[in-house]
Amino acid sequence: MTAAPDAAIDPFAITTRGLTEPHPGRAAMRAAGPIVRAQAPAGGPVWIITDDVLARETLVHPRIVKDPAFAPADWEPRLAGLEPAAAVQPSLTTFDGPAHTRLRRAHAPLFTARRMSDYAERVAAIARSLLAGAAGETGEAVDLTADFTTRFPLTVICDLLGVPLDRVDQAIAACRRMYSGDPEEVGKAMAAFTDLAAAALEEGRHGLAVELRDRVPGEITRSQLHYLLFTLIYAGQLTTDPSLGFLLARFFGEDHAVADGTAVEDLVRDTLREHAPAPFTLWRFTSAEIDLAGLRLPARSPILIDIQGINTDPRRSIGPDLTFGAGPHYCTGAHVAQMQLRVVVDVIRADFPHARLAVPYAELLQADFGGIQGSRLTTLPVRLRG
């Protein structure tokens, strides 16, 4: 291959479409080839992997790295949505190789399937309280995307980390400010996240933030630890919030007959596969000139993997999907997210057996935020008390 085919449609466009309407770019990119070229939001070309096998090879390629120091030299970091370079700010999402392995070892034991299972009863109590407050006593419709789908995961992650729960509104405001295109607003959000991290680490606090502090490599500074905690809080909302909306829409609209634990597991898995919270991987870059699928890519070439397209490819053989990635950067929060989604369905089945959509399922819409961000329901009106 001397050149990658161009994507026939802008895969980063902002769109609004029906809940069951597939993204217009996925099938087009798959049809073009296993690797296609598009115009990156920050300028210049980006190469997008559309094939499952090639994606898994890319995720473990030693010369395809996550460190933003290898981004194209003309990219403006804020416009591109880049984190600080790994040398400036250690992070699970920017480290590679042995440095990543050391930092991952500090995080991984905190978020195992067993630990999250032990925490599920506490999460059920949070879901039950928030849903009861949203439902009220009148049976009127409530838009669950207006507050619940954001408040619930942030309450859970704050509780896990040891952030005082009277700070949840502060966490919600900070997450919403992160969507702003105004650098001043994003700066205020980061200051709020620093404050939340510091609160979780105060003397006498008990939570995973304190455990993480005691586990990270010794060279990690206090401010760097605050940043690591920011990534956990923000990612916990950014991914679980939209997933929860899609899950509940399907539960109320299509799968309300879910009756046992196995069916709940299937519903959660299928929802995450079809509506991956991150449609693309985070940015990756070539650290040197490489050959990839017969294509010669220069150093500093940006690469994305089309998680959404690969997950929903009708030709893909049954097996693990890419919702939480694969390889050394597999998402450490996967068990946290899946546990929360299962618990909410269980609580609604038990406490709100007559809950139903307040609008026809076919009228629900999803908005694509553009860039490499995912989709989210525009509204989810539900009558929790039937």
C-alpha cells in the first residue's frame, strides 16, 4: 500500500441522530480499508485503524506510543485535547513501557473485579437514594440525563476515592466546565479537581486515594498525585455517564423483560459494545518511522483505532470487543464501570418495577460531541413510578 485511502466522510463531525441510527462514518471507513486517512481536528492527517486484527497489533506495537511529546510538532495541545507530556505529568494514559507498568501496578489492585463486587452493595444504596430523590412522589416524568447519569457515577467515584460526598456538586461543576472551549473555564475546572483530590487525601480520610498515594512510585510528587486522582474522577464521569443513558434507554425501551443476572450481564455487555463510551482510542503516535499494514508512516504520525466501528462490524468474529481497549493500556476502571451499570439495572428492577419511558423509544436522540469524544443521549424522559 503506497497510501491509505481517504475517509469518505468526516469521522469527527458533530451530529445528532436517532438512538438506533448508526454513525454514518463507521461503515464507510470499514469499506475503505483496514487503515484510512482523515483530517485530524487539530490539523494534518490522522490514520484510523478499522480492522480488529490490525487494531490489536497496533495496541502492542513498540513504536506506537501514547506520550503527547510525540504528537505532530504543529499541533496546539489545547485544540488537540492533549494531556501534558509524560515527562511533565506522569499518567496511565501517557506513560509507555516500564514507567507505565510501574504506575499501573499501583492502580490495578484498587479496581479489581473482587473489590468492586464487595463494593456493589454500597453502590446500590447510592443508586437507590438518588433514584428515589429523582422519582419524587407524583409520578411525573424526569429526564435522567439532566442530573442522575452524571451525579451517580461521580458520587460513586468520589465515595470510592474518599472525597467527601458534600463535594459531589463541585465535581459535577468541574466536569461540565471541562467541556468548555474557554481556557479560563477549563483552568477553573482543573483547580476544582485539585481541591477535590486534596480533600480525599486529608488526614483521617479513608479511601482509594489514600491507598493510591501509598502505592505510587516514590518520585511521584503531591501535585502529580492530584493529577492522577483528577484522571480517575473525570474519566469515571466521562465514560459511565453516557453509557448509563444508553443502557437505561435500552432497558426501558427494548429490554424491560430482563429477568436475571445473566440477562443483565448480557445487556450491559451489548450496550457497551454497541455504544462504546469512547468511539476511538486516545491519541497514539509513531515514535519513529514504521511500516504498518504495508503503509510507511513517518515519525509523529497520529493514529486512532475505531473502537465503535470495529465493535459493531458485522463481519467480526465473536470474541472480546475493544470497548475498554486491549494490551498494556487496557482500562483499569473497566470493573468499576460495569459494576455500576449492573447495579443500576438491578435497583430499578427491584425498586421501580413499573418504570417506563415517557416518550416513544424511537424518538430518543443521541448527540456526537465531535473530535474523538463519544455520543450521549440528548434526553431520557422516564416515569420511574410508572
